[in-house]
Amino acid sequence: MNPIPVVLAGARGHGRWHVANLRRLQGAGLVRLAGICELTPLTEEEYGAEPPEQSADLGALLDSTGARIAVICTPIPTHTDLALTAARRGVHLLLEKPPAPSYAEFRRMADGVAEAGVACQIGFQSLGSHAVPAIRDLVARGAIGEVTGIGGAGAWVRDEAYFRRAPWAGRRRMGGADVVDGALTNPLAHAVATALALGGGTRAEDVTLIETELNRANDIEADDTSCVRVTTAAGPRITVAATLCAERADEPYVLVHGTQGRITFWYKQDRVLLQRAGHGPEEYEYGRTDLLENLLDHLTTGAALLVPPETTGAFMRVVEAIRRAPDPEPLPASAWHRIDTERRRVVPGVDALVAGAADTLALYSEQGAPWAPPVRHPQKEVSTR
């Protein structure tokens, strides 16, 4: 098989990970990195060698390189237009998460991709973990009894420079366009998507109610300390809590509660802990399928895509609920402090609240957080306008 030509849009920031992955696959003879789309071309020093063809115009670059796949890792508001630029040329897609900043933009992207007849993979790498089907199998076999709920926890540390990494960072909107770069929708989006996947509620129509609590300690527009509870038509309730202002950084995880036990999945580590009545704890580690490799397999052998757009519809309903919620109010000065040596803000006690949400499925306000809003913002319907 000849290597498949690929163009990467967005090679800085997180795009550097894609450069390294493409080089790995290129070394294996599976792809050829044919071009890089950046507003400012990469230097030879940045790339580590002579870069491939570069252009600020994705369409022109796809035409000149004959690329069959485009990897899009650009600012969130650009995802839909760039994805459609590729799709209209018959170019298949690996689109970074979140796929769009609003449900309407997501639908425009997904419908356009479907109309063009190209394959599209959404970049939720955690859903490539072999632990996901293994957990589903454990649940199906009744290892923890009946599932009663699913929690997610993400306690991360981000310094103030993180919110200045790009003009759109920490913004809810910019120049009239939605951005929605909040804790649950971007840095810890995997916690939300993975919890939904394990709860069996991945499609937009599965969601019946979304409750949000959005807070911020940093001087930004978007939320940095938030939680969400999703009710689905057939599955268990799902509560996910996240903060970028943790006292100590911890591995994010998803917790599946059952009547006879629980399953903890540390999704960045592909590690699973099974705890059940009458048994000692059992721990497992799994492999992971790279999403670009899965897309290549789909194109060459017909393998099923792991994360096609329709399986992220429920996640996009969460994004839309957060987009439509009132702007996060700043936490009172008494609720956080700054660690000057690390140039970051910390919300004391938030680590326990994040873990408590995963453990009890309770939102921050229900756990008695003094700074949590007394009124949540439940949304039964999500506008597509």
C-alpha cells in the first residue's frame, strides 16, 4: 500500500502532538505528511527538519498536495468551515475535539460531511482505549450489578499563562463568534465524552435534561471550575465535575456505579479498577487504538470508525447547554488564592468537591460549596439556531 498523503492544519500548540504522530505513521509507511496549513509557516527549527509544503490556505494546499486526509487542529471556531473545505474536495477528516463551538455549527459540519460522503473521525482519543469496550462488557455481564449512575472527575492545574496561550483561550465568544473554551468543553472534554460513552448516551437524541453550574476563579470569560449533570432517556444519570484550579493535579477518571460494585477508569492511563461485592479489587491496563490509524483502517479495510460525528451528538448537547447558560460569575475573592511562585489560582477544597461529584453524582451546590450558585440552569431542549 502506498502511503496516504495527509495535510495537517494547525501544527503548533496541541498540533505538535499530531506532527509527532504523523511522523510515527510516516516512519511505518502508512502516511506521508504532504503539507502543513499555518497562518505563519513553521521554520525548519520548529519542525526539526525541512518542512513539507506549507500554506495559509487549506483548500489550496489540499489541491496542490492531493491529500486524502486532513487533520484539523485549529482554533475551535474554525473547525466547521475548515472541515467543510476538506469535505467538499472529497478529503477525509480527523477533526480535533470539541468538534464545534455550538450545536448548530456541529450540525452544519456533520451534515456537510455526510453529504460529501467522506469519513470523519472526532479526536476524542480516550474513546480509542480498549478499556471502553472492556468496561461495557463487564457491565453487560453484570459484574457490578445494575448501573445506577456515572461520575466523572477532572482536577487539573493550569497557570494564568494557559489562558493567554492563544487569543481565543478562556473565551466564550470572540468577534461575534462562539468559542466556548471552558473546562468541560475543551481541556476536560474527554471526561464528559467518556462518561457519556460508558453511559450509553452518545447521540443527541439520547439527552433529555442538562444541568450546569459554571464558575471561574481566573480573569477569563469562560468557566474554569464547573460541573454538569446529564439525564438520558434510557441510561443512568451522569455527573461530571472539572476544575483547572485544583490544589494538586490528579489523573482524571470516570466512575461507573453499580448496585454491587463500581468501575473506575483513568482514561489517560487506560487503567481500570474493578471493585465488587465478594471479591478483592481487580486492576487492569489496556492498549489503545490511535484514531488516525483507525481512520486509515476504515479507508483501506472498511473497519468501523471509533468516533464518527453522530456518536458525539450528546457531547455537543452539553456544549450547547454550556454555551446557552448565563456567563460564569467570578468566584468571590475569599473563595480562591494565588500561588505567586506558580502563577496560578487555587480554589481551596475544590479537589474534594470534584471527587465528591463523581462519587455521589451531586453538583457543587448540592455538596454545600459556599461559592456555588443556589440556582442551576436546567435545559430540557437545546436550540440548533
